[in-house]
Amino acid sequence: MSVLPIQCNKEPNPTIQQSNNPTIQLNDFLITLIPFNIAIIFTSTQKRERIMPKKLVTRRAGDFMIPLDKYPHIRHHVTLREAVKTMEESDIEISGRKSLPRALLVFNEKHELIGMVRRRDIFRGLEPKFLRTMSIPHRRELFDIEVDPNLIALSSGKLAEAIQKQAEQSVDGVMQPITATVDYEDHLAKVIYMMINRNLALLPVLKERKVVGVVRSVDAFEEVVKIIEEQP
């Protein structure tokens, strides 16, 4: 498992001790995002050039990230039941709009960030064992609404009991490792590039090797909306 260790003090000021994550070099790399009408050239000897409204020239990951102390997190040993409760009770308010998190950050006993658990990971973890052991044809028949329009076979107390039992397992069995990060000073275009290239909807944000927040795909999207709506 790839781990991004982060030392976390009582104050939300975690530091990275080491990292096994691969980095992406963007020197002399042209990123073109045609749907967003953005073109940015990164060079090692020249300042970054861009084609976008002046007001948005300095939009970096740190400008639109969610601070670490405002993003919900859990310990790796907590159960799926506790993770569901934390996710359900957590409100993230950005620009006056509230939303539930789609993923939780996961820390170990050393206060190191070791992964994240998404809704889909929780769904996977809650899958009853009796379904996992079924053959593929049997599974398809079980979920076939033409055979069983009301899915009566799945409406029994057996299914609910099995899900409740699965909810007692710890999140470290289903969480996803941290595979990529962005820097506090990284441009919006790099954030979008990383999300598309790595198929990620959430990225930890680093500043001087400390994790200071996270940026979500919805946050990057709102920045793109500002670009599109900006008057020339």
C-alpha cells in the first residue's frame, strides 16, 4: 500500500516525514484544456504564461482548497458504521453552500495520513459475504427485475442483518491509499490535470511538505465556472 505519512500535531499543522508517491514533472510541458479554454505553458526558466482573465491569473490550489481542520477525518481502526455516521454528520460549507463529503481522510495511530475512504468504498465494504460467494450468473439473476420485479429475495431481513454485520469491520480494509498530491502554489490547470490523469476527485494540498488542506473536483469546477463567466 502506498502511504503518505503526515505528522499531525494537536493543531491542524501536519508535516510530511517522507513520501513514496511518484511526482509529475511539468517543466517545458504544455497543458491544454480545450473544453475550459485554458492554455498554460510551464517552463523552468520563464515565468508561467497563460491565456485567461487577469483576475484569475494567480488562482492556485491554496486559493480554493478546504483547510485541513475543516475537512472530516477518521482513524483507520474505526468501523464502517462510525465512518458512515461521520460522513452523514459532516457539513462542508464553501461559498455559502453546504454539502456532505464524498470521502473521509484516514489517519493512523501516529497521526499520519494513510488514505481516504469514499462512499463507493463503504458500499463495497458493506456487501454481504453471501453475495460475494455467489456465482456471477446467480448474482445477475438475483438483481434481475424481470425475474423478480420487487427484488423480494433482497428485501428479506437476511440482507439487512448481513449489512449490519459488515458495518462492524474497520475502514482500513476498504480505504484507498493516497497516490497523488498537489502543492499549495500549483495552478488550477495542474490540479485539473492531476484529477483527470489519476482519475481522482480529491487531492491533498501540500505547503512546505505539510498537508494544509484538500481540493475537490467540485472546487476546481467552480473555478472553471468563474473563468467561463468572466467578462473579457
